[in-house]
Amino acid sequence: MSERLTETPPDVTLGPLDLIPDGKARNFVLEMRAGRFHGFVVRRGEAVHGYLDLCAHMALPLSNRLDDYLTPDGSHIQCSWHGALYRIEDGACVGGPCVGAKLRRWPVIVRDGMIVTA
């Protein structure tokens, strides 16, 4: 079994911005020589916010269903296991068992219509 990585190199193209509908999230798993990286990206208009797929409360993957990272109204990131709520813009926990903790950022940007690691 390969090691679970916590960062990726810059300039990895993940796909076009349209891969993620506005107001939704998408999971990305990158297989690299050193191991496997699990992260997700949330799209808000033309902006993207990336995070490691690990809850700040128990270090479990946030979602127990593929690409299901957001509350039903799309206002927050939500942990499927314990209900922790995180702000999309900065990953800060604002509700649940780990208030004050933060998700670990995964630097991503939009460049020429493509989502790219930064």
C-alpha cells in the first residue's frame, strides 16, 4: 500500500474549470511515485478552493460518498461522519466537534480555464 501524501507539486493540471459545476465540489486522487494524494476542490463562480480530504476532527476522509462534500444548500463543507461544518473560503470549522480547527489547504488556482495545483 502506498503512503498517503499531504501535498502535490505545483503545475499539475486537474482539468477544466467546467469539470466542477458552480457551487459544487469534486474529489481528486493523484497517484505519484511517493504515494497517493486525496483532495477535493470546491468551485464558487470562477474561484476554486482546495483542501486535503481529511476532517480536522478525526483525520478521516470528509465524505463517505463521492464528491459529496457540501451541505445541501452548498454554504459549507460538511464532514459526513461527525457533522463538522467548515467555511469554504478558508476551511475554518464553524460548527461541530472541532470548532476553531481548520482543514488543510491544497493550493489550487484557475489558469486559462484549467484547474491547476499551485
